[in-house]
Amino acid sequence: MNRGDRDSSRASLYDRLRPRQSTLEQMARQQATPAPERRYDPDRLRVLDGVALTSAGLVGWGNMPDKQAAVVDTSLAASESLLVHRIDCQFGTLGEPLALQGDRARRLYELARALVGEAMTLLERLPTEAGFEVVVSMPVEGHTTVLRDMLDVSLRGSLAYPRMTGLRLVPDHQDLHDTLATPATGGAGHVLWLSIDCVLHAHGIGQLRARQQLATTRNPQGIKPSEAAAALVIQRIAEDGYGGGDSYLLKRGIMLEHTRRTDLTRRQRHQSLAEILARVWPDEGATAGNAPGVVVADSLDLPGRRADLAGALLTLWPELDLGEECRCIDYHFGWPGTALIALQLVVALVGDRSRSGAVLLQLSDDHSSRALALLPESLDSAAQARLESHYTTT
């Protein structure tokens, strides 16, 4: 090899190293630059699955237990016998912290411990690498630390625990979408939502009595106190994210304020219900039959509710089978307090056997009615566009 050849080989080697060095520097800069934070749509949630512990039994995994009759209770009120629903199974409180004061706090602790076992199975629905946050809605009343520690220790038994980004307890009176909201940017893409309450105590009984809605043996047409614990796996939807899978889309509910129900004529009550149902469920529904697969109401034993709802449903969707496709939480399980919406969602997931979607109704308040729609995402693009247009204009 002559001198010219040696100079040529050295030059070509140097030229080959420069692009490689430049590539490595570029990769280092990319790794040092944080990935853009995702923004989530505050008005849309994707409901993947759920399970609930109720007085009638376990709801979930395709199981809907038969209704259990309310029992007479003489211990909760000194002057009258009440009609109540209780979760029959005693879960045990071995090692219960001494810091828990009062029957209500101890019962919430029991229900939370029992629910975690079912909730960990729900986490198997998550993608393998998906991070998730645990959000707990329950009236803890000063026992936050005790309950948070118990839940954190219990969740460590899940293989998904290393992917848990946080655990927080939130007020039990917030709107569902606000409860599960993240900051403007960031946050885990999935949520394990636990909603737990028990109304079988003096405060809960007093609230129902003050609203003149408490069911007793003398006046059985009312709300029957109960308890429930529900867990749902929910996905926060990116602002540019769309579905098309086998899950459900949940938008913010619609609330309609009105005059006290007893001051309205039957015709006015019927029109009010028909209006809110038409607003929450699109004219071009999730299926060709237009009607939802199931309607889940909160309470129909209060005066006028059953007849009013039956009239509105038969007017809008005469094909709906009220015996099979209309469920009532209070009738089947008793009144679950602040766990109502979570239990309604679980019942809707199990009850919508036709995969046509569900309407959740809250009619117990005398001055307002509220409705939410649980819409299947397995819609063709034209149907999806119609639904988006409907919600944009209502």
C-alpha cells in the first residue's frame, strides 16, 4: 500500500466515525428531553369493567343476583321499625386499627378490605405496562390515614402494584368526572375507582328521615337504607383519543331542575322525564333499535316515580321490556348512599346483555332529575359522529 492509499483509508475511517458520533449525540439529547405530557378530555371516560358487593350478593363477572327482600330492623331507630338491606357476609376485622372510632368507620373499613380482593382481579384488564392511579370515594370522616394505609398494604398483593402511581381519597359528593380528573396535563392513563358507603347508622337514617323518604314498616313506600362497595376500572381518554373497542364511553351527565315533584301534574312529570331522556340518549341510538339495552334507576318506590318512569320509557322506547331491561337500585339492593353512581355503572355493565348501551337515572331528589348515558364504543364511524354531534348541540 502506498502513502496515498494509507491517507485515503484514514480519511474514510474518520468520515465514517463522524456520522456515528452525531447520531449518539442526537439520541442523548432526545433522552434528556422529557416526553410531552398527555392531556386528557375532562368530559369523557372509558369504562372497562366493574364489580360490586351488595346486600343481594356479588354483582359483576356476568353475575346479577336475584333481589333480596328487605328485613325489619328495630335497632337503628328507637321509635320505629325500619326496612333495611344488609350485606349478609361478615368479612372479619382481624387486626382492625384501634384508631377506628364508631360503627360506621369500622363497617367502611370492613367493606373496603373485602372489596380490594375483587378489585385486584379487575386490574388484570389493564394493558401490561399501563400505569394506574387508585381513587377512593368514601365518607371517611377523619380516618383517612388508617384507611389509606390499609388499602396500600392490601394492594401490594397485586402483580400490578409496581405500576400504581398514587392512591388518594376524595370527597364523596363530587361529580364523577371531577372526582377522576387529573391536573391539566399528566397523570396516569387508567384509574381503579373504589366507591364505598354504608347508610346503616344514625347519621344516614337521620338524613333520609329529614327528606321524608325513609321506609318503615308503617310507611314502606320509601328508601330502604343499605350499604355497598363497588370497584371500576376506568380509562382517562386523551384529547385526541377515540374508541372502537368493546368498552363503554361515559360522558358528563345532564341535570334538569324543576319544581317539587309533588307540585307538578302527572303530565308535567312525564314531560320532564321524557325531556331528560331525549337529551341524554341520541335520536340515532347505539343500535338500529334505538333503545338502550338497560335503564338503571336509583329509586322507584318513592311516590309517583315508578308510574312516571314507565310512562316516559314506553313513550320513547315501546320495545323496551320494563321487567327485564329496567333495574332499580333501591328495589334490588337498598339505598347505597354515595356509592350509588358506582353501583349503577356496575349494574349497567352486567345488565346490558345486548351491548346496546345504558341510561342511568337519578330520580330520588324532589327538585331535580339527573341522567347519564353509557354508550358502547363499538359503533361505526357514522354513528360515532352522530353521537358526538348530539352531545355538542345539547
